[in-house]
Amino acid sequence: MKDLVKAIEGLPMIVKFILNLFWGILGNLYRLARSIAKNNLVGIVLAIVLIICGGFFVLWILDLIFILLGKEIWWID
């Protein structure tokens, strides 16, 4: 999972923005992979709930803003 997190973090800003704009679940998959890599049980459960319940739409706009500002996608650690 650490490789997936590094791969997503290593993408250029424009690629992250376009992927997140057209495929909003990318941010939640990143959150899930990051929580698994850090063995954060609360983060894993919340990420799965967000994916299942469609909560990715709620954080989608925040993800786009953070990407445009050049910051990391927000998630609990």
C-alpha cells in the first residue's frame, strides 16, 4: 500500500486534479491506502464507509481545492 500512496503523491498536480475531477473516488482510494499503510483502523473504517455511502462526493470539492493549492489530500492520521 505504501507504493500506491507514493505513486499517487508522486503524480503531477495537473494529473491529480484531472483524475480527481473526472473520477472523484481517487481521493477516497488514496485515503484508504494511506490508512492501511499506517495501520490506522479508524481511518480504514471511515474510508470504507465513505466509499460505500457515497461520502466521497462530500470531500471531493475539498480534494480539488487542496490539490489546486498544492497541498496533500486531507485525511486523519
